[in-house]
Amino acid sequence: MATAQPRSEEDERTEEVDARPPSLWRNLDYMYWWTGNGVSTLGTSVSTLAFPLLMLSATGSVAQAGAITACHMIGTLVMLPVGGVLADRVSRRALMVSASLGQALAMAAVALLVYRGDPVILLLDLLALAGGLAAGLRSGVSMSALRRIVPKEQVPTATAQGMGRDMVAHLLGAPLGGLLYSLSRWMPFLFDALSFLFVTLASALIRRPLGPDRYTGEGPRPGLFTEMADGLRMVRGSRYLVFTIVWGALLNVVAEGFTLLFVVLVQHRGGSPTDVGTATSLALVGGLLGATAGPALMRRMGARRVMLVAAWLFVACFAAVVWVPRPWQIGLVLLVAMTSMVPLNVVIESYQVRLVPDAYLGRLAAVVRFSIQAVQWTGPLGAGFLADALGVRHAVLVLAVCMAALALALHVARRRLSILDIPLAEVREIDPPGVPAPAPVVDTAANDRSKEDSSGEDERRAEAGCGRVDDMTEHSGHHDQNKQMEPAKARGSELLASDDDRNRVAEKVRAAVAAGRLEIDDLDARLAQVYQARTHGELDVAGRGLPDIGPRDALVVDRAPTSRFALGMFGGFERQGEWVVPPRFTAWSMWGGGRLDLSEARYAKQETVIRAVALFGGTEIILPDDIEVEVRGFGLFGVFGKRGARKHNKPGTPRVLIKGLAMFGGVVTKTREMNRSIDK
């Protein structure tokens, strides 16, 4: 009788690496979302600086400068609840595209009015209001769209990367806005309009369905205000959501007040406007560091401990700012404060996204953002009154005491935050309003002890407001028995398909068209069926009647190269099919993305060098498994993937060297199997 062989340590390490989800920089849809929103944030930072400067120059009134900012904020607040409900009713892709296009038109109109000279102030206020309405609509959709683009296990990473991206955009936006305004007053607004056009294109290019799912309830669908009330009831039904929304709004008030006092404090210490800018830059660098470290800290320390450490570290920074004597030292303290604050926000947002069902996620986003933005104006106002009455140092100390009270609240509300003790991937969604709780399970005597041991875990889940409190392994015996009775083929057909699986079937479809087995008119329909397939069973239907792809012919050909350079700047590029790769090929992606598919490519020479540079963007390189690949790139606050690196000893095998730089972006390599059946 054969005996089981023990697995080696190398096999266990290989399985552990394979079990990890692929890097987000390999997700082209995520790259569209990430770069599009990054460019949009940069453009908004530019126009946010230019609007007050324009109003001061045109009217000389500080009140008018504040009024145009208030118009934008009012429009955002008014539209946030409506946008959240629409995100759960109407196509999210259509909402994202229409909202960003509306923002682009509003900023383009502002640029045109300023270019023509002597713009009407009332008209500028109305355009700012319109831009705010469009911003509120898009803000209500973004969180629910991200949930569809990113796997649940990678929500913290995506949240942290988004925060880091926005930190860099704000860091670059102020000086860029000042430069453009100094060149011409209309240029910052035109730049913002172009940034919104870019995010419109990026949203349209996302291939994944963004939802929402079709309404399947009984009877006619409830009205807009009824669904808005349902969203509020869902939030009230979870003690974790209620606490974190209120706590986060109060934290934002304290932080906004401290931002005002920090500027005044630097000036009192003899600092110049340049020193204020330097300290602000250090704070943004701290936020970028926190965004980079946030997901790793969650995995190693646990979500609850990250929140507690970050809150108390923020309190210490408040107190330290009062005593450090020099402006640059204040900047270092702010660096530490922001480094701790961003992981805290990552924890809160990640668990909020995991708890709420997809059909209610838009309404949750609207409630969260509305709560924060509705009260944040009180922070600078209250801080200003405190500074006039007590002095700047004592006002900062008062805010430090307020922050300490918020940190203590995390300890007092331990039961409300008990959900943080559960790993994020194991968190269950809360039940929608009106859905009855599952019937209790009658335990047998054999299960009494196991139920007693798991009661503590169930209690923690129930206190967190997770709805269903049954353990993941409940009814495991019945489940295993039923699973054994299922046909193996049926289980395989229900297995979720990966992007590689869909790409392999798509290759079979293209090869069948090239060989004359399928009509060219059938190509688009078949490919649409392939890329919409979610399981292997659906892929089998999409590829029915098509043979496997045969071996490839000679890879090194005596033909002229198809192209030698690719650039994705505020846009994208793609090379695919039987294109001829030159001996030296360069690919740049800057605030954009691109895709190099070498699976059907031919090569002009035996040795090929691909230089790939990604700055605030991403490049995906698809590599067939029948060529030799070496990756030497470097990632600086980014990812330069090396998973496709391998060697072949067969004579005549083409060799591809991939090198370059990924800075705040990613160059990712993905291997595609050639000459193999997808059923293996």
C-alpha cells in the first residue's frame, strides 16, 4: 500500500506564496481606478488654491473668496445622500462617468469665463455649486465601485494606496496650482477640467461590472427616500458603524482645528510661509509613510491595537507641538502624527466596507462622508475662538485634551469595537433592514461542548452588529457529507474563474477565428461571453466546440518591428496580437496605464530588452511560458513584479530582459501558459 510522502518546506512555502492574492498593481481595472482618481485629486488641489486667489484678485473681498468655497461644499453636502442612494439603484459606471463629466464641464466653463476676462461673480458661484453637486454624486459612488474592483482581502491595501496617492496629489497640487495661476489665471481651471476628463475615460475603461445588482425584491421597488431611510436604519442597527461614524466625525473636527492652529503656531515661532509649506510637506510625507505601512500593521498588530496606538500617538504629538521650539521640529512632529493617523483611517474604512452588503454600500458612503463634512467646519471655527481667548499654546493643549478623550473612548467602547478582534476576511455582512435573523439551530448532545467553546466568539460577533452569529464551520458535518455527494464535475464547473482562465479561452476564440473555424462576426459575441463568465462552467460554454491551441511557430522572425515605444500619459496603451517586438522597447506610464501582451508576439532578435517606467501609473506585461525572462526592475514606493522570471535551457529560446523603475506605481508581470488545455 502506498504511503503519503511528507511535504518539504519548499513545497509549503510555495503553497503559501500561491495562496496570497496577486498584487493590486496587476489588476488593470484597479489601475484605471487608482490613476483616474489620483489625477482628479491633483486637479482638484490645483483649482482649490486658484479659486480663492481669483476671487481676491477680482473683488478684493475675503468674504467672496470664502463664499465660492462654501458654494462648492454646500453642493457636495446636498448631493451626497442622493448620490449614495442612486449608487445602489442606478448603474455605478454611468454615475461615475456622468459625474466626472459634469465636473469637467463646470471647470471648463470657469476657465472660459476667466479667459474672456471680467467674469460674473454670481455665475462663478453657480458653477462652483454645480461642481460640488457633481462631486457629491461621485463621492457617493466611489466606495461601492471599489468594492467590485478589489477583492475583499485587499480592501485595506487599496484604501491605504488611495490615501497615499491623495497625499502625493495634495503635495504636488499646491505648488502646481500656484505655478499655473502665475502663468495665466485660467490655466488652473483648464487643468482641473482635463483631469476630470481623464477620470471619465478611466471610469469608462474599467471592464468589471460595477453593479448594482438587479432588484429582485417582491413588488415595486421602494422610492428614493424610502431607500435612504433603509440605509440609515442599517447604520443604526450596527453599534460598530454608529460608533465609528460619530467618533470619526469628531476626530475630523479636532484635526481640522489643529490644522489652523499649526499654521499660527509656526508663525509665532518665527516661521515664514516657506516654513509653513515645509512643515505641511513633512506632514504629507508622514501620511504617505502611514499609507505604505497601514495594511502590514493591520496584519501584524491587529486592527484594534492599530487604532489604540495611533490615537494615543496622535495625542502625544498634539502635546509635543506645544513645546518644540523650531518650525522644522513642528514639521517632524506632524510627520509622526500623520504616519499614525492614516493606518487608523485604513482600519475604520476597511471594516465599514466589509460589514455592509453591496446593495447598501453607496448609502453607507453617503452617511459617512455627510457626517464628516457636515461638522468639519466647526473645527477651525472653534479653534480660532480658543486661540483668541486662551492663546495659541493653550488652544492646542485644549485640542490635545479633546483628542485624549477620543482615545479613552476607544477603551470605554470596547464592546462596540469587538468586531476588530475578528480578521477582516472573516467578517460577515450585517443583515439588511427587515431581514429576519436565522432560526436557532437545535444542538445535539455531541455538539454541546463545541458550542460552549465557541460561544465567546459568537458573542463577540453579535456585539459587533454582524447580524448572523453562526460560526463559519457550523453544520460542517452535514456540509461535508453533502459535498461528497455532489458530482466532481459540477463542483469544478462552479469554481470561480480567474483572469488567466478567461484569457486562455479568449485565445482559443481568436485562434479559431484566425483558422476559419468561427466567423469574424462571431468574435465580439464570443469574447463578450468569455469576459463576462464568472465560473469555469460558464467558460466551458463560451469555449464550446473550439480546439485547444496548438504549438507556436518560430518566435524569432526576420520582420520589421511593429513599434519601439509606448506612452500612457493621462491615458493608456496596449500592444497585443502577433506584433513584432524590437531588440529595444521602451514603455512609459505616467498618470496612466498600459498593457504589453507578448503571448502571441514575435521577436526581431534573440535578445530583447524592455525598459518599463511607471510614475504614478501602471504597466502590465503578459509573458508566455515558452520564452526565457529576466526581471531586474526596482520599485520605489511601488511594485516591480518578478513573478514571471524564469530560465529555459532549450536552444533558440528567445530571451527577454525587463528592467526599469516603478515609483508610486507598478510594473507587473504575469505568466500565461501556452500550448495547454484550460481543463488541466
